[in-house]
Amino acid sequence: MSDLLQLVIDEGASDLHIEVGVPPVLRLHGGMHPIDAPPLTPEDTEALMKSITSEDYIQQTRAKGGADFGFAYGEMARFRVSVFRQKGYFGMVLRQIPKTLLTLDQIGLPPVIKELLYKPRGLILVTGPTGSGKSTTLASMINVINEERDVHIITIEDPIEYFHSHKKSVVVQREVGVDVPSFAEALRRALRQDPDIVLVGEMRDLETTEAAISAAETGHLVFGTLHTTGAARTVDRIVDQFPANQQEQIRTQLAGTMQAVISQLLLPRADGKGRIAAFEIMITTPSIAALIRDNKTFRITSDIQTGAKFGMNTMDSHLMSLYERGLIPYGELITKAQDPNAVAQKLQDEGLANKKG
């Protein structure tokens, strides 16, 4: 196992897949690359799994079909591990968590995002599909606060990925399933622990979402994630979690607490050297707050399009900018765009459609 983990680190792979019937597979720059080795047998995958998994997590996998945890590979790296059963055999996916935290600038976020980190209260959401770098973006934001503000930060994660040492702030990191039974329970407790900043790893159910909005209302800066793409869909997803008779109240609460939605995707670079992030950024202005309150989320995108002076941009405009600078290939631009027809038309109008980098 240590040879495989070392290979992941040396190659700069994001993930390692251990499955019966194929050799170990690395995910490199978004693509799957089997290593030059014989296919794994059920005995191989079980032995590899047992070499890094505690007895508790093995029992959990046998009872529930899977377990997630984080572990450190010496001083070299940390991994987030998902152990599961398929066709009666054990399988595993290990994601490498980069040791060095990137600056907001290195991630590609505009300066307006840093200003949000100084807000006294409110809700800041980072959204996107699995594997789009949400955890990295949040960890970098928490690190900026930790280095520049003297506040109390509580993170609630499943599992803990990036470790934050105390710098200017005091940082408490709680792991769901290890330190506390659920996100909702951890959030309820957190509010009695005098926090200034709360990070909720995932707003995955109604109870957690309700607690996060309520924490943002009562004078805390709350960071959270959702698996949505785009600001309008994010607002709709939150509201739709609630029963119909509560939705109007939730829209009013969101209008008053939501500071920003940052949606992100990770795309392979045109030069094949790694991946690059694309962002949609919505900053809540009085106009956007009114759209949320009045259930007119379908108009949010046009407010984002005209909100450049506030630091806003749509996903499609950022994708086009990356393509025009030769950073992503044409295929990625078209498949990831929210409105591919409009993007293709715009490129045609600008005479750029043939520059298929």
C-alpha cells in the first residue's frame, strides 16, 4: 500500500482506485490511468483495505456497505478514503488532499472574495459537483481568516481533510462520526461554543440547512457547500428542501443572510498540465436579495451578468474567458457551459469558434 501511496504523491494524482479485476488506477488531470501491474484479486483488495482501515471502519463497511475516513501518510500527505463493497468484494477510492493550502489568487478567485471573509455575519456557499475543488477553496478561505483575523473558527467536516493549526485565530475541527454524530447536532452544539466563523462541510439535509441559516442570522459567518451548479439553482435547492408552508419564510431569511454563492468546476487545461478552476460568482446586492425574497430566482443570472462592478461573473463568461486565453479546450467550454448555444453563437460572432485550442 505504501508503494501505491508513494506513486500517487510522485505522479501528482488526485485519486487512487482499488477494485477487483483491474490493476490499481490513478486519476491524473481528470483522466483514469491504470498502473502497469496485474489485475487485483479479492484477496489483494481486502489486504490493501485492511492495511489502512481501522477495525471500527471495517465493521461499519460490513454492516452498512461502506465507510469514509481521513488518514495521514506519514508527513508526506493526507488522504480521504472511501471503502465500499461491490459484488461482495471490497473496493476503495483514496483522494489525495494537497498539503499546501493555495492562496485565493492561486485558486483563481477575484479580490472581492477576500472582502467577504471580513463580513461579521451571513452565509457564504461554495457549490459544484463532486471533485470540483470545493474543499480546497473553503480550506483556503479559512486559512486566510486564520492568518489575518483573531476569531474563533469551528469546522464541522466528514471527514476532516485539511488540518488547520491555530494561527491568529483559534480553530476547532470536529469530525462527523468521530467527534459528533451528525452535522445538525454539531451545528447546534457549535452555537453554544462562542464561534465567530462556522464551516459546515455539507448542508445535506433539512435540519443542517435550517441550523446553518439560523446561525448566519444570529451573527455568525457561516460557510457551507452544496452539490449544485449556479447561484439560482443553489437558492432553489435550499428552498425546495423545506415544506411548502415554510418556503416563503426561508426565502426571506436567505435574502437577509446570504452574502455570496461561488459555484466552481475543475477542467483539464488545454496544455494537458493539470486542471484549472472556472467560477460563477454571485454577490448578494439589494436587487438579488429582492429576487430571492420574491421567488424570482430565474432572474438572478441576468443580475450576475450586469454585476461586474460588484465582482460578479457568470460561469459561461468565465469559461469563455478561459477559452479565449487558450487555457481550456473548445470541447470543455461547450460541454460545461450552462447555455452552450449562446456561447457557440457568441464565439461565432467574435470569429473565435475555429480557435479550438
